[in-house]
Amino acid sequence: MSQLPDSHVLAGVDIGGTKVAVCLAAFSDSDAPPTLLARLAEPTVKTGAPDALARQVLRLLDAACAGRGLGRGDVAAVGVASCGPFVRVDGMVEVTNPNICGGLAGAARGLHNDWTRVPLQAPLAQALGAHVHIANDAVAALQAERRWGALRGAADCAYVTWSTGIGVGLCVDGRVLQGKNGNAGHAGHSFVGDVAGEPAVCGCGNRGDVESLVAGNALPRRLGVDAPALLRAAGAGDGAALNEVRGLCVLMGRLLYNLVATLDLQRISLGGAVFLHHEALLLPLLRQELARYFPALTEGVELVRAGLGDRVGDYAALALLGADIQKE
């Protein structure tokens, strides 16, 4: 990345299916995570006109700046780590995420809008200027984990988030995979096997893909209980809940194995609210599941907690802005 103009601060935007967070930060040096100066978050807007999401980002950015006595002009660059998938319209990224766009799966998904995509890059670039950098949130998190977190030194690795949705960022031979529209890593919309009963519908319209079976947003519809309640019960020794959680880890374990078998990975960093809040229960089950498969491919593969923890979303957005931006 070319050197950006001098300025006081950088901004990071983390867009998920549950919340939008905006932070202001300054880099202290090239080896340390950025210093966070301010952070605001609120539930992701899912009603109104399709540009409501971009307007929410700008409103939160203005509020964060105002809290520091700053304006938009004091921000050198903005990194946006957004849930995907993406489409490109006139060369600009628009978001077609199944947890935001209710028009993808229709009324069965329960979102109160008819959006099939929402503009993001064009309205942000118009309001903020040229220095807006957008990437899939899991791909951006992968870059943050490689730079400051648990994937440092790993040339063949992945970041996997188990949260509202299921997201993946991939790196092979030291190269981060992007794809034609920046959608490489959308393994949450792949299939890992059937389960009993009517296939669950994903927000994308698929029936029975990984996200529709194990994601945090799917469990109330599929199992009649939300993820925190189910995992708390399992952690407390409830046998029925523990059996359900083991079933979830079988499905996630298949996804992890498919990534390892396809890309010959050495290390996978795991994040997301579902995983991070229940790591003690889930990580051993996932390691056990991965170890069940073809040892020639899986032996020695590391499953680890995201080194940046629950701040990986903030750092993911900031990781898009390059190593050459320094604190004044």
C-alpha cells in the first residue's frame, strides 16, 4: 500500500449481522496492535432504505469523532471489515449478507426488509474520500491474526468465526485468498451432511448448509433454544444439551477438516461470540472431531483461540490500512 497522508487518527468499521462497531485508533509501531482511542457500537440496522447501513456507519463515525473533538477530515483512512458475500456494482462493493438482507430467503428468514443487497463502498467513498478499504470480515480478521494474533508466522492458515454466522479467511503459501468478488472463504454456505428432520433454511436461501445448522442465529429456529442458553446448559452437565453441542461440533469439525484437506493448512484460529464465550467446552470437542479424520492430513494441525479475542473485529478493520501508517 502506498503511504497515506499524515493525519491524527485512523478509523475501523466492523459490520456484522448482529452489530456495527466503529473505532478510532492510532498505530504506535509496526509490530504492536493499534492503540484504540474510541469505540461505539449498536445493533445492525435492518429496516428502511437499502443505504441505511452506510448511513449508520457514517453516523457512528461522526459520533466517535465528536467524542474526541475531531471531524471526518481528521481521519486519514477508514478500514471496513464487513460480513459478506459481496457483489460489485459499477466496480463498487455492495453487501448481500443473509443475516442483513431479508429479500434473499424471503419471509421464512424473519428479517423485516426486502433487501437483496445494500450499497456500502460507493456511499462511504463519496462521504469520506478515496481512502476507504473494504474486505470480508473473516478475511480481514485473518490478516489481523497473522499480523498481531495467533497466526503470526503461519504461511498456511485460516481464521474461522463461529458467531451469528460462520465465516472463514484463508491463507495458502503466505498469500491471503480473495476470489473474484472478495468472497473466498464463504465455507459457511457449503454442505457437510444431512441432519434429521426438515432442512433448516439459511438466510441465503440454501437449505441445510453449515450456517443454517450451527450458526448462532440458526439455533433458535432449528433447536428452539438460543446459543448461550444451550451452551451454558451443556457446560453445566445437562446431558441432552451436551449431546446437541456435540452434534454441532461434528458439523463444524467436518467444515474444519474440509478446509485442512483442501488447502493443507497448519493452523486455524477460532473466534466469534459463540466460540469465544464457550471456548472451554467447544475447543476440545472440535480438536477431537478434527483428529478423527485422515491423519496424513490432520496430524499436527493446530486449532487455537483467536489471539486478538473479542477485539478481533476492530483490529481486522484496522489491519486493512497497512503497516506504513504511523502515529503522529
